Amino acid sequence: MARRRRVPKDGTGRPLELLRERLAHAEEGWLFAQIAEAVTERRHARGLSQAELAKLCGTTQSAIARLEGGGRPPRIDTLLRLANALDCDLVVELRPRDGTEGEAA
């Protein structure tokens, strides 16, 4: 019998994939557009083709093309592999929104 893959939930009963989709379109997708642009710029600076970067990351050229084109939000493990292959640090920062510091949810 095949093992069922457990789908993590976000606390509201929806799979995390739905949350990722919502985030992909937040603020007109600015976050993922910035990531795509940074990956593309760094790849060019290192003189790598999409295929070469894909090989370094253990993925496919088409996956790199989709990421750079903003086709799909990258997973955190993918971002970590990309950062390593591009000789970068991956920085994630949570900053309070204006006027919300110290407020309880």
C-alpha cells in the first residue's frame, strides 16, 4: 500500500499550497517578482545559464525558467539551494507594519 503524504495545514484547515498561492498574488506579486529578478541578476553575474544553475541546485532548467518568469512561488528549500548555488545568503526578515509594533493580534 502506498503511503499517503500528509498535507500540512495553515490553521484554518486549508493546505499550505493555497496559502502560497495567495501570497504569490499579494501586492501584485511583488515579493516573488523581486526574488525572480534577484535570481536572474545573480545568475547572469555569475555567468551561469539556466541549465547550469539548475544542475547546481538539483532541479531542471524549466523549473529555473518558471521561477525567473514568476510562474510559481519557490519553496523555501528551493530558495536555500538557489542561494547556495549563487553564493548568496538567504535573508528572511519580519518587520512590524507601520503603527502595529507591540499590538496583539
